[in-house]
Amino acid sequence: RLLPPQAVLRLGDGDAAQALGRQVRLETANRTPRLDAPVVAGLQEALLHLVRNAAAHGIEPETVRRAAGKPTEGCIRVRIAHSRGRLRVACEDDGGGIDVEAVHRAAVTKGWLASNSAMQFDMARAIQLLLRGGVTTTRAATEMSGRGIGLDIVRAGVARLGGELAIESTPGRGTVVTLD
């Protein structure tokens, strides 16, 4: 039985954004491929965590967005398409991008890095540590974030489907997480 991707996207971005006190618009492509039920099952939880991560960690509070010259409403885009015989899912936000310094602090707190290692710590290293799992930049755990498991769940879901996970982030412009 085939299910439309909209069935995957009962993600409640409004719920996550509301809990965080942020204005967020979720955009999905009008024309997306139909997906097999096992693929939907494998992606549903991963997409939930991607959208929650984008709302919790990517989209800035309204005052920060306004100061950066951005609209107060953040945008999270989810695109699902076939590419080269494989399914490609991209979750993109127009937020602040990965906070490299916050990831470094979290890694130092966990004992993974020395506190004087900031000089050689860059976006590529931050992404590498985030993909390792168990890292959170949230100071206090909430229902939405702070446990360091969101990307772990995404990575596990993609692995079960035999796929790959990639992250690109530009400070001040946002983050794109791609599942192939």
C-alpha cells in the first residue's frame, strides 16, 4: 500500500514552535512522490526529529531574527523527491545555522574535547560531533530538545533504510539535513 508523504508530515511543527514561543511556517512540496508504507514507517520518526530540531535549534527567537533583518516567522522546508533511483529527503531551515561554539562547549562538557581546542574547531568538526550522537546545545532538557537523541534517531532510521545522512550549515542563514 502506498502512502502520500503528507502522511509522514503530521509532524506538528506548530506544536513544537508553540512550545518554544516561536513563529514557524512548515513548507512541503506540492508534488511529492508517493512512498511505500515501509519507507514511510522508517522515515516518520526521523522527520519528526528533524523538524523539531529545526524549530528548537535552528529557528531563532523573533527578537534575534528581527535584529538579523529576517522575517519574524521562521521557515522550515521539507522536500521529498526521487533522485538517481533513490529517495532524497531534505529538511531545511532559515535559522541561525549550527552554533559551532555551543557544540564545542557541549563536547568539552562531555569530556570529548580539551577546553583549549576551540582554535581548531570549525563547522565540519561540529557536524561530525553532532552526527556522533549524544550532543545537545540546549542548556536544560525540555519535551522538545536537550536530550541529545534527535539526530541519533534520524541516523538510526536512515541506516535501517540503507541510506546516508548529510548536514550543511551556514551561520546566520540556516541548516539543511539531507537523507538519501
